[in-house]
Amino acid sequence: MTLIIRNKKTLISLLFLPLLTIPNIGYTEQNNPYKPKPQWITIHSSNYYDGDSDDLVTAGIGFTPLSSMIQKFKFADPANPTTQELRRAKLNRFIDTKTGEGQLFGFKQKNLSPLFDGKMAGSEILATLKEGNVGILLQIPVDFDKKKPCIVAVPASNYDGLYNAKDMQIRGLWGLKHNCAVVYNDKGLGNGIYDITNQQGFTIEGKIAKDNLLFNPKIKNREIFIENNPNRYAVKQLHSKQNPEHNWGKYILNSIEFALYEINDRFSATNTRDFNADNTLILIYGAEDGASAALKAGELDKNGIIDGIVAVNPQIQPNPDITSLSIQNKTSSRSLKYNSIPDYATLAALYIPCAIPAIEPNKSDNYVPYALKYFYSQNRCDALKKAKLLTTGTPKEALDKLHDYGWRPEMEIQLPYFYYKESIAFPYQYISSYGRFDVTENMCDYSVASTQQDRLYNFGEVMPLKEVNFSEIWSLSNGHLPIWADKDVTAIDLVVNKDIVSPRRAWYSSSEIENQIDYGIKGAICLREKITEKRVIDGLKQVQATGNLNKIKTFIVHGQNNVKQLIDHTSRPYVALNSAVEGKESQLRYIEVENASYLDGKSPFDNTLLAIDYYGEDAIEWLWANLTNNTTLPESQIIRTKPRGGRIGQAPQATIENLVPITQKPDINNLIILEDKKIALP
């Protein structure tokens, strides 16, 4: 075998070849009695990437192409893509460097060269936890520091599987650049899409198969179900009936234990275990649902395994039964009332389609992004009035209801985009998971189906996959519905089974009068009613957070304008609860960021929103400095940022004047105080 040395990373990697698996050679399991493999893990493959032709974070593409232009990945044979192609397609993310990525966080554009394009060499091990078939991906860089070992656990953002490009190219990259092993975890959600008709799904590598799948549901009376519901699919998060969120903390700790096993197996002497939680720095770095999983792991860790946590925009649900909480600002103090995700998500799904015409554009723009797509808003308003969910039936009344639940006026311009992209599937996924609904129940008369993929004259009807092969779905999906075939065309989505004409996407659905689209009002009302069902409440109680982080040094970073993880229902009550539970022993720092949301500051919000990921990286740098050099951690604070400004799509480059860093000693007017069941904002 001949290896061509093209850069210094590859040269370094040669020194490790006895320790690392050669590319594409199948994994052979060996079990050292001194370092026994955990019985709860199944290892599927181990590959070594040279940092040139392929690598750990860009699949060989490199950061220059990723940050130069939008390139849609094309498979040589779309009906039979290779695992390498699938992996590369998942990591093919356009990086808009104007947001600050590549300049102020993430890869560093100034350090790129033709020979070293930000690629990272090392080994990649794919495994699953036997319980729940949870996917784990461990990456060990060639320059893993055996003298100062460290592990960064990255729970998958949102609902995605292991190859989430932002996770790998921001959070994972940070760990690899600090010579740490990085272990990803799909939290039991994965990319589990199952074709009921053809009885096929995906392996952990993304290949189509009928066995050894990430998700292989048992369908009762399958033939009858198919006859009545053709072109239907099951999705792991919706239909596993396991409520995996209940075990997120356990799954993350399992992934850390697996990482320690693998590091010992590769680098320890034959009869020793040189690496353990006492001498290995262990961090968790997650965003959104991944941030919630990070906090859940902290709550579960009673043995001092975790050294630090950074949670960005956590989709966390504090237990409201532990104690009462309050929030204070300069002028007043009030009880902090907060609601569950199913509660506020179903309310949003009811009222956003009606509220759109009442939303005013940003002062520098003459339109609201995506608002013009809502041709039938008044139909939704009329349906809400008929259902006695509105009194006057006006868009303003609907918008006022959203304001009352926590969507402040400065958040409004995101709502058309948010609902269009997330759709009714956002509340549906939590209710279906918490209630452990079977796919055959067709909860609220919804099901998951392939839909029209035509670019013109598309009415969201149920149709077989045609423009997109099922083999491509794994690379298109982030584990969440809709699965987009193109910018405005879905391949697979939730559909309304009892649409007045025929089953179709809720976006095109008429509930009572033919061709009078109301965005599927009956289903939205049904979901709202489901939040009071015992089976959903029982599942919700299983996932609620205690606020006890066991004195682990933790940063929670949250965008104030986040319309998806509402700050008044997630981070604010969580940090107040932590102050009640841990008191003065708490090691939690809380960072609120102005002009930041769950979005990353790209068009059409480039002139109004900033990249929250800058602050996640800033926070973990502070944590790293504290844990490795004993520097003082900053106090909790609000970051007063400055939007990039300009018109939509024309915002200037983000600079340090926009993305103001976290400071060790914030001004008194920016200081947040957490104490005695209360969050005090400046």
C-alpha cells in the first residue's frame, strides 16, 4: 500500500498508523480482559482519514470550497450512493463567512492554504448503544494529546443524526483543534426514516437495508395499513414509542464511557487503563436539543465525570412542581410562569398562519421574509374565529396572543420563516414522542408521506418519491420533518389524511370547504387538545429537568430573540430553578445575547440577527481556560450586541463591534444575578 504525503497533517499521521485503522478496512473486534469492551455497545466500523483526500470535519471537501459557494452535492449513482458520498453530502454545508464564521469563530480563514484547507486527520469509529439503538460517532485526531487527554461530547443538535455539519464543523472542530477526542451522540433520534411499503430503512452509515437499521418498527396489519395509507413512512423520533428524551443524560454518559474505552484500547499499555474520568478533561458542548441533552447529563452525573458544560439555546423544560420562581428587572418583579414545549409549540402552530399580515417589516426593509407565501392567512383567522379561538378573527388578535405567550415584538419578523420551515411538525414531534404514539394510530389524522416533488403546480399531495430517490433521503434529512427536496419543495412531510379533497401537506390543506386552504386547522386544534392527554403528560413529566447540575461548571448561552426555544419558557426558568436547587454552590454562568436567535445570521436575517454559535465558542474558550489554567470565569451577563444592519441580503461583514465578546467583569448595567429562586435582569 502506498501513501502519498501531501501536507504536514498527513506526515504526522504516519507516526500513528500502527495505532489507527487503515481506510475502509472492516472493523475486527478485539477484547482485552484488562480493558473490556462495554457490553451495551456494538461497534460497526472504524476508518482512518488522512486529512487530505478525506477528513473528519469536511469529508475531504475543505473549508475553502465550503465557504466559497453553494454547491448542491451530486451522487454518481443517485439510486445507489456510496457511504463516502453520503457522508460527504451530509457535510456539504455552505458557510457564509459574513456571519463571522471563519473569521471570529469556527475554522480560521486566514490559516487556510492549498495544502492545509482546515481538514483534520484521524480515526472515526461508528457504534450504537444496544438500548434504543442510539448512534455514536467517535473521532480521535492524529494529534490527540495523551499527556493531557480530553474528550468533548457533542450531542446532536435538534433531531439530527451523527453527521450534523454544524456540530462537526463548529463544536466538533473546536474539540479536535484542542487535540481532544470528540464523541457525537444522536440521542436516540438519529436519522431513522423507514419506508413502510418497501420495508426498508437506513443503517447507521446511511445505506438502504432491510435489517440492522437505525429504526425498524413493527407495523401491525401492514398490508391493510399500506392499502389505506400508500406512500407512508415512519420516523424514529415520532414513532419509536420509547420517548428517548427521557434517557438523554444516560446516553451522553454512555458515549463518554465508550470514548474512554476506545482511547484506552488504542493508547494504553496492554495490561493498564491509563485514561479515566479523573485524569481526562471531559466537556459537553451542545446546541438546542443537544444543549438540553448536555444539561440532562449534568443532572445525572453524581460521580464527577463531567468537568464542564456549554449549552447553547437549550430546549430545556424545567419541572414546574419543584418550587415557584420569579423574574426581576429594574422596575418590577413578577412570578416567572413558564410552559412546556408542547404547550407553546401548539399555540404557535395555531396562531402564526393567521398573524402574518399584522407583522411589520424591519425599518430598513420593505418586506417581511417569507410573509408573501401566506396567501390564505385570513382563511386561518376565520377558522379560528369559528372555533371560538379568536373573538374578532383578525391577524392582530392572533399576533397579540403570540405576544402574550412570549414572542416579543422584536421577534415577529422571524415567525413567517419559522412556521414555513418547521411547520406543524414542530409540535407534532414532541407530542408523538411523549405520548409514545404508534405510526398506525395516525395521531390527529396526520401521517408521514412522500409528497409532490414538482417545482410547478405543487399542491403538496401524497405521491411516490420520483424526483428524489429514497437512497438520498438520509443525506437530505436532519431527522425532522419536512424533508426538503429543494428550497420550496418537500420530499417527505406530515400530511393531513382527511383533507377535503385528498391527503396532502397541511400547508395546502382545506379542512371544510374545497380549495379554501386554512393550513389544516383541524389538525392544529387536535394537537393543541392533545397536550392535556394523560399519555402526553406522563411522557412530558419523564423529561422535565430538575435544575441540579451537581456543581459542574456550566455555561448556558441563549439568544434573546429565539422564536423556537422561547427564553421565558426554557433558559430563564432553568437558571432560576438552579439557583433554588444548588444555591451558592452553583457553578452556572448564564449569558443572554441580544439580537440572536436559533438562526445563524444568514440572509434573510443577516441584517437583524447575529450568529449565536460565536458565543457558544466564546463560552467554551472561557471554560477551557478556567479548567486548564485556572483563570476566573466571567459572571452572568447580557451581551449588548449590534446588528450588522443594511438591507436583507446586503448586510456588511460581522466584526467584533457586532459580536461583542463575553467579558469577565460585565458592567453593572449588563450583570445578571441568579439567586434564591430568582433571575434578576439589568
